[in-house]
Amino acid sequence: MKNITILVPDGENNLSSIVGAYKILKRANSYWEEKYKKTLYHIQLAGLSGQVDFHEGLFSVKPHVHISAVSKTNLIVIPSLNHQYEQAIAKNQPLIEWISAQYRGGAEVASICTGAFLLASSGLINGKTCSTHWAFADRFKTMFPEIDVQKDKLITDENGIYTNGGAYSFLNLIIYLVEKYFDRQTAIFCSKVFQIDIDRETQSPFIIFAGQKSHEDEVIRQAQAYIEENVENKISIVELASKFAVGRRNFDRRFIKATGNTPTEYAQRVKMEAAKKSFETNSKNIKEVMYETGYSDMKAFREVFRKITGISPLEYRSKYNSHAYQDKRKQLNLE
């Protein structure tokens, strides 16, 4: 029988990602047993300690086994961590070494949300792509500059290593793994039982863009502030570079190094974040929001909005605007 191992790292971790992964994978296993009259996987929790407490001792998890008892596994699931990443990495060095050894022995590895910090510390994804919670992507880039962070991606899948975005999006990763390790029909069944959207690919609509300010380039920081204070204007990057007395090529290079985005990409993200907030909080139509964010071409506005959020302006407004939501409820006679 093949093995799936869900890790319980030492320290305060995310309980839901451990319990959720365990419940869905166990249900997939039992569905397979009912359908094919055979057990496909042995699913167990493994860790360094006999018991790990959560939420100041309110809950606790007792792993089935110590990691030393797992000589070979087929899939390792790393749960989300707390926000003390350096401490979590320091506490779990034996776990990190075990993950590396298992991967070299043929196991695949999946990290949930900020579990990517534990995975990254193993060195297994140096030079590879990785997703994590959008709110911690900048810190991740700072700690692991050699890894290609895909902040918009809900799931990455590369060389037997899977990562996913933030919080409860781990449910989508587990459904994805169910399809990989069982089959499509089992994944559809689990998505229906647990009511999880199948085939979701992006966390873009959920990202709140606050600008990457954790750098030491004061000129670029001033340029960022200028972009953010002039959302309603069409900004020329050539003129912006000139305003701060920096050559265009050097300006682009410094901007990318400081923020991870080109100046154009940064301006687009700032404008689309303003557009999102406008769609969420007032009854302005798409054309009005387009103009107030410095666009005059509807096609260009729609393309940039979709590129950054993953959905159209109309879809976003219909989904997140309170007025539109109330109108929809009235149409459905729910009030």
C-alpha cells in the first residue's frame, strides 16, 4: 500500500490545514474503497513530537507516528505555519532534513499556504516556482530570493512539488491532489461532498495590493508614492524617471529590484486596486471607474483588470459590490 504523510510541525501551526487535508484525503480513500473494493493509500499524521498544541492549548494534535517511523512515503503534505517563520524553521530542522531525504527517495511534496517557508528552507525549490499567501509573498521573496514566487497562482506543480496560495485555498490544492493521486471522478465527488470549487486556478481576485515598500531605495519609494497619489492620471514612465533624475533603463532596473514589478506593472496594480475598491463600495458604472483610474480606452482597462484579478470588471462588480448583491437577492426573492 502507498503512503500519504501529513506533517504536524512543532510550534503553533494552522490546525485547519492539517484537519482539512486529513478529512478530504481520508474521504477520497474511502470512496475508492467503496467503488473499487481496495484501499489505495495509508494516510497518517507524522511529526517530531507526541503532541502539538494549537491556539494556546485549546486544541491539540497527536501525530500517529514520529517521522523516523516513516521510512518511505509517496506524498508529503506540509501544513500552513504561524507567522514566526524563522522560529518555525529553527524548531523543525529534523523535519526539513526528512522532507529533503524523502523527496530524493522519490516522494512528492505539497506545501499549504505559508508552509512554503518550511519547504523553501529545504532548498528543494531553489530555481523553481512557488506560491504562498499573497500577504506574505514579499517577505518570502526577501528570505528566499532564489525562488520564483508566483503570487497570483493558486497552485504550482513542478517536478513533483506542489504549492498553493493562502488560507482556505488549501482546499483547492487537496482536491487537485485527489485528482492526481486517485482520479478525476474521485476529485469531483470530494468537491461535491465538501462543496469546494474544482479547477480554480488563481487567487488574484483576493489579493489586496499594498505596494512593496520593504526596500532601501528612497528614490523608488518616492516614485511609488507619486504613482499611488496620482491614480486618476495617465502616468508616463519616461516622465516619471525624468522627474526623479534617473535614466529610464536604470529607473526600470532599480524599480524591479526594489518592488519585483516594472514601473508599468506597478502603476497598473495600483490603478486596479483603486478600481476594485471603487467597485466594492459604490454604485459607479464601469466607465466611471475606468476614467477615475486614468484610463480612456475600455478595451485596455478590461484587459489589464482581467490580467491582474483573473476576472472581468463586470464580474468583479457583480460579485463584490454590496448594491449589486442586494439587487441580486431581490431578484431571487430571498428578501
